[in-house]
Amino acid sequence: MPAGEQPNRVSRRRRSAVKLRLRAFRTVLGLAGVTALPALGQETEPAAEWRDTVLDNGLQIVAVRNPVIPAATIVIALRNGAFVQSEPGQEGLPHLVEHMFFKSFAGGRISSQAGEIDATYNGATEVETVTYYMIVPARNVKKGIEIIAKAVRSPRFPKDDLKEEKKRLRNELERNAANPFYVLNFRTNEVLWGPAFNLKNVGGYLPAVLATTPDALEDHYRRFYVPNNAALIVTGDISPQEVIDEATKRLRSWERGPDPFESYSHPPVPPLPGDTIVLVEADAPDVTLRITWQGPSVADDREGAIAAGLFSNLVTQRVSGAYRRLVDSGLLQSFSLSYKNSNHVGPITLAARTVPLQAAAAATALRAEIAMMDSPDYFTDQELELARRSRDVRNAFRRESAISLALNLADRWSLVGIDTDDEEELEVGVEEVRSFVSRYISGQPKALIMLASTHTIDTYADALIACMDEWERGYSASVCWRCCPHRLLHLLHPIGRYRMALCKKAIRSRGNMTLPD
């Protein structure tokens, strides 16, 4: 910030810089539907609708006026989450701190104070971001900022509250483990990330959660909950300058801490050793298939991450060739491709659902579809442009949500920063997308996870085994719960007998298999 400039005022930039920032803001965050923002060619000073500043303690504050939303959303975001769980016993610690955040603080309890201003609130722990948000009537935005500021600066972790929250987390994990699709996701991530799974396991392991002490919560809070590792984002029908002033008043005395990542090196994510196929047995009427790859890291391959999102949107459109071949033909009931942004290897996920009778044929067809993706005529310039426009329209509608805009800004801040030049997004074309496919999908190691019922496995065992034979390259029977005890069986006690993965040997010998003790 130049000397003499007010700390709570947005800098006046050259006209070209103003245009660039507005373009990045519109394109990436999908704000084309917010009519209060000036068009790219206008001279209007953007600070009237969007202001941001960085306080002396390192806290970034962003305020966006969107009058379409008749409320205010207040978000505190921190660079935290599963990716800091590098030591044994830390699995689930960021998640538990998030649960404790709304219990009590030096000024009382959030539940009672939020009720006084008609506010709703919640929190979320992701792989690389932890967010806390409060939605309030616009007239109460200052009071909401005051409550959030007190909570983030002076949380309390009393033993009684921790004991109660552990019970809730235990119930949450047990409910999840009884859900076949949670087990499918859990199993998929275990296979995809291998030894690095603890860095992606947001929910954590129950034994680690139950062993957590108040001192461990305090240590985690002191390390990561510092203003130079946080951002306050406020959106809605607000006055951006008034928000900046109020946030500065409440949070400028929050003491700066050591950089939590100065001495922390994220362990490398090992690549998949080869193609892996896992069959998960669960009570489900249909067969669900998940094919996953390790995708780009936003920090190292921004162009690849942008191309991943465009290609996913292109393939999933109902007018795409893949959709016509796989869904319109009747082979699949649903089909999608997605990429999750991450600074430390984001997952690419192909999800499909079909009836048991067509499970083996569907898996074979998906394998053939993947093999076609790097062909020169798999998609055209026009199809890519349609995917781009479809994405922008969808994002614009999403931003109409009272919480979506603020959380998208929080994710962007955590991954690349609010001010990052995103001009390259406009330049990602056919060649860049094809490069992404060749580097991350075609011929790359992948995991196929199939979720099917006991009846389906018994009835179509031969076809499933034949399909597994066709897919596998680096498959190992060690993933089977029937053939060897899997760590999830005891890590999610007391629901350790929940049925997990089957290998071909177990399918052939079902009559002789028993549940492990």
C-alpha cells in the first residue's frame, strides 16, 4: 500500500488495471448477473460496489454489494483443513475445532447472540479451507461482524463442551458409515490418495477424534487461527465502506501470529501405481461406478485446472457425444465428470449409475469412452465455447444464493488469492484442453470403484469378474475386507463390520467367507 494511503480505502489503479480486476471478478466468480457492477468499458470507479483491504495484522477484508440478495452473509475463512493433518492422531482435528467454534467464546454463546439478530450460522471444513458463516438481515450486518469477530478471536474449549461435541461427531461418523454412498466416497479417496489419504480425510478417524484434548484444540487454534492466515468476506445488500470500517474496528487489534506454513512442508501426494479396481458391497438398488484420477494442482498448473473445469462441463452436457453414447442409449441412468480445485492435487471424478443387469457392460463402455477422449475429433471449438458459456451462466445463477457468492470468494482467496490475475482463463482453448486430457486422463493411472448390492454380486459374479480382468493392471487383493482386515473396520468402531470391498477371490468363494472379527 503506498505511503499516506488510508488503510481502509481501495487503491486507485490505472484504467487498464480496473478493467482487468472487474473482468477477473465477473468471469471467475460469475457475477455477470449483478447489475450494480460497471461494465468493462465504463469509467465508473469500482470501489463503490466492491472494496477490499489488508489490515496491518495481515487480515484481508472483502466487501461486495450485491443488492439482488436482500441479506448479508459474513464469512471468516482460514487456510486450514485436512491438508494440515500430517501427523498421526491429527485426523479430524480441524473438523473438531470447527465444531467447537460455535459453542462458546469470551463474550458468551453464539446461539443466543445470533438469535437476537435473526441470524443463521454454520461452518464447514474442507480439504484446504475452513469457513464459518453467518447470514443476517442487512440491517444487522454490523452486529453480525461483531459476533463473528469475538468468536474467532476468543473461542473457548471447555472439557464439558468438548465431551458433548465428541458425542455429536461420533454420531455423525457412524451415520455416515451406514450410508453406502459415504462408504463409496471414503473408499474412493483411500484408493486414490493411498498413503496421503490422511491429508484428504476431512471427517477424520473416530479414535483420533475421541482422543483429542482441550490442549490439542488450543495448540491448533493458536497456530492456524491468526489474522495473517484469514480473510473476512461480507456480501449482500450492504455498504462496502461501512463494512470495511466496522471490520477494521473489530479486528485490527487481533494479534498477528507466526506464518503457520513457514516451517510446514506439505507431504507429497504419491501417484497411483497403476489401474486399480475395487468392488464395494452395500445395500443399494442400482450400481454406482466411480472412476477417479489425480488431477492438476492449482498452485502448479493453473491452466490445467481451468482446462479441467471446462472439459468436465463439456463432457457432462446433455448435447455431448459422451452423454448421447452413454445415457441417451439407455446404458447409464446418469453420468457426470467433475474436477475439484486443490493446491495439492485435485481429484478428477467420473460418476455413473446403471441397473445391475448392465453393470459390466457399462464399465466396459466407460473404459472405451475414456480411450476416445484424446482423439482429435472428440470435441470441437464450438462445443468448447458452448461449455464455456454454459459454465458462466450456471455460475452466475449460483451467485444469486445468499451464501454461494461469499463462499466462492472464500475458496478463491484460499487457493489463489482474491487479486490474482485470471486473464489466462479467457485464453484456454481447444489445444489447452486436449493437453489436459493427455496429461491427466488418457493412459494415466485411475481407480474404478463399483458399488453394488449382495444380490447383484451373486447374480452377475462372472460378468463382474470378466470386467475386472479387462480393467485391471495394478490391482491387488489386499483391498478386500473378506480376504484381510481393512483398517477402516477398526478405525470407524463400533461399526467396523460394515461391508467394504471385495476382490475377485472373494467373489468366487462367497460361500466360504465370513465376517472378520
